[in-house]
Amino acid sequence: IEVIRGPSAAIYGGDAMFGVINVVTRSGTSVGRVASLKLGSGADRRLRLSWGGQVGGADVLVSATGFGVHGRTLSVADVNGDGSRRDLHRVGGEDGGQLFAKVRGSDWSFSLIHSKRERVVPTASYDTIADDHGHAETDTYTLLNLGKEWKLNAANTLHQRLYLGDYRYDGVFPYDYSADPAIADPRLMNVDLAKGSWWGIENRLVNTRWNGQRITLGIEYKSNWRQNQRNSDRGYGCVSTSGVSSDPCLNDQRSSQQVSVMAQDEIQIGSATLLTIGASYDHVSQFGSFWSPRLGVTHDAGQAGIFKLLYGTAFRVPSVYERYYTSPSFSYGNPALVPEKMRSLEVAWEKRFTQQSRLTASVYHFHIARMVTTDENGTTVNDGSKVEATGLELEYEQRWNNGSRLRTGYSIQHAADATRRFDNSPRHMVKANLGLPTGIPHLMAGLESQWISARTADYGTQKVPSYLLANLNLLYTPAGQPWEIALGIYNLFDRHYTDPVATDEILGARRWQIPQFGRSAMLRTTLHF
């Protein structure tokens, strides 16, 4: 997994504002045949079957996963209306499956990702009936990729990619209408539907003709040919304070297109310095055009370490949900929204003291103009003031010859607009991971701890306390055997803590935090055959 931090719109297009995560999957040959079973708290059951190998000279990997989670009981104090606590059941309950397939030839590739998940939401969000397991939300996602590489000559390589995607969201929300004589069913089911379909084609030409330079030129076209949203009350059309209508509460159908042109040059200056200059030009239907330049300098100073200077810009177009999701009883969307714009500056330093120890430090600052947020009425707006964030991150890693490994990290940041700090934005975070032999042959242990400082919620009016958590993992891999077994214990000391959530009206009360689960466990067995 490769994490490219900072805005990367110059090479990855719009929306690449804070970073890009590049997941490189293993080859089918290296995976072989694997079966993995997981059993955990809350009747969590997961089965994965994978097969990989060579077929007709191509590397093939196919993996299928099925899961079912009954969920756990969570006690909350904001649904009864009088401050008394109430147990909610099947919290975190979900069922679904995933399919992944990848085929790679010498100069071409094909991949398929498909997933479906249905989850139970008994937490009374959006003022629904508490502990009603009829509140269900289903996500279905499919993505196809076909890539081809053309070696034009010794200096030029053309990479082409065709992709298609489809996403569907189905939500069913139960509401209590027992006090409304106009509604025959006291349990009214509100049905929400969102469908998105897109396709695109990308061309990238990589040129290495000049010594010490790598030039990349690209063009991409993307068609979001279906961006539909619909909301209705089952059996009625739309029920609101104005009465009952036979029409749906929302029936919005959209489409959009985007064309992107990019250029980047990586210039090697001497043996120690790499200069990267890039820019992209994006034209988005309904919003016009955007330039996104990017500059990076990496210098290897030998014993002093490696220094990096990164400057980048990016933009993000508001989603159709943010712009157009509005019904008679839920005023959220704002058609007047305009794209966010972001620029950032980061200075980083990496020092290797030995082959087994490494220290990195980075200081960053970013500025966002017209950030999309919600006002206290729940309507999306562009923040009229500047949004600024400044922070420092430190990370230290140490390895030992006996197989032990320590990784620690600390970050401090301040993120705010002109009036207040951001909700759910901790000022301090500390994380540490220690892996080490247990003294028992073939048994390794891993201990993780994380501390998050206090955060604000509900538009800065509430404070969520800090917390410290610890997780323990044990892995047993007997020598010469095709199987392994792992045990994970999470929230090891059963700490009680809460996390901020977007402000929500729960039966007349305002919810701005929600308690999290206590101790849980997961047992995993894996067989290679």
C-alpha cells in the first residue's frame, strides 16, 4: 500500500486533495490457493477463498469473500427523551460479499471488483424509530478496468486504460406516525435510492528520451452518465407537514462530464536532487475549468538525511447529493455550491541512523477556499472564510535482529476557519505499534496503542473527551505447516469512550457523539493448499 500525501491533482486529476492511496495487489502466483475463516464478537463470521496461478501465460488471481455479522448491543442515553439509558441491539450488524478478479499479461491487464453490503442501523439516526431493525442500508459497487501498454519505441511508452463503474445505494428508514390520523400505517417506511454509473478512458505517454528526465503527458475523459437520486414514502408518495402527495419526495436525475489534460516532468539534477514539476487542466461540466499546478523537490544530503519540499493545488466538485438532495422534510442540498479549492505546502525530512532505524518529520500547511460544510440548519454551504490547517508529524521506526519491530508516531495540528476549530479534529494524536517474539516458538505478538486528544462537536459547542486504546494481536505460524492462526483482541482494557458524529436530531434531542464498543475479539485461521 503506497500513500502519496498532499494534493496530487496534477497527476491524478481533480478530487485528489489530501492524498492518494495506491493499492498494489499481489500476483496470483504468489497467493496460490488460500482459505481463511474469521470468527469474532457480535457473531462476526467471514470466509475468504482465493486462487492464484498461471493460465495461458497470464497471471490470474480470483478472491471471493462472504460475511455475516449479527451485531452487538450498545447502550445510549439520547433516544428515550428523558436522559435514561436504552439498549440498542444488532448495532454493527451487516451481511454481504465481495469478489475480486485480476488477470495480467505481458502488456495488458484486466480487473473486476464487486461488493455488496447490507447493514442494520438501529441507532435512530435521522429521527427514525430507535432499535428498529427495519432500518437497513445497502451498498452495491462494481468496477471494471482494462489496461494496455504499448511500447512505441525505446523512449516512449503509451499506457491506456478503459474503466466502467456502477454504484447503488438503497436505504429504508422507519418513522413513527402513530400520532398522525392521516397515515394508516403507524410505522411509515421512507425509501431512499441513489444510482451512479460512469465510464472513462485514460491515455498516458511516458517519455524518457532525455537523460535524467521522465516526462508524462496524459488526457482523460470521464462520463458520469447517471447520477440519480430518489426518495419516497412507501405506499404514499411523499408525506410531509404540508400533507400527503402522490409524487415522490425527491426524483432528481443528472449527468456530468469531465475532461482532464496533465503534464509532469521529473528532472534528475546531479545524483542527489530530483525536481518534479506538473500541472493539470480540468474542464468540468456546469463548473468550468481549473488549473492545478504541483512542484516537488527531493534532495539526498547523505548523512544529514533526505529533504523534501512539496507544493500542490487541487479542487473538488460538490457531489450531486450536496447540491440537489432536498425534500419537503429534509433541506440539505444547495444548487448554488461551487467547487472547493485547496493549496498546500509541506517540508519533510527523513533520516536513517542505521539500516534498522529511521526517523521522519514533516511540517505542513494547507488552505481551503469555499469549503463545503453544513450550517446549523443542516443545509450545505460554502464556507465564506478561509480554512487553514497547520501541523507537525513525527514517526520513528526501529527493527531488531530477533524480529522485533517498533513504530511510533506523533502529530499535532490546528485546523480552523475564521470563527472556530473544526469538529472531530484532534489537536494531538499518538500511535505506537510493537511486534516481538513471545519466547514460544513460532508465536509472534503485536501490541498497538493509540491516544487521541479531546475534540469538539456540534459546531464547536460540545467537547468529546480524549481516550487511550490498546489492541493485542497474536500470530502462530508453525514451521513447515500450510496453516496459521491469529487472535486479535481490540480495546484490550475495555475502555468506555465516544466519538463525535455529525449533529443529528434524535427524537427531539441533539446527538453529537455516540458511544463505541468495548472489548472485542477476532479469531482467524488460514490454510494454504
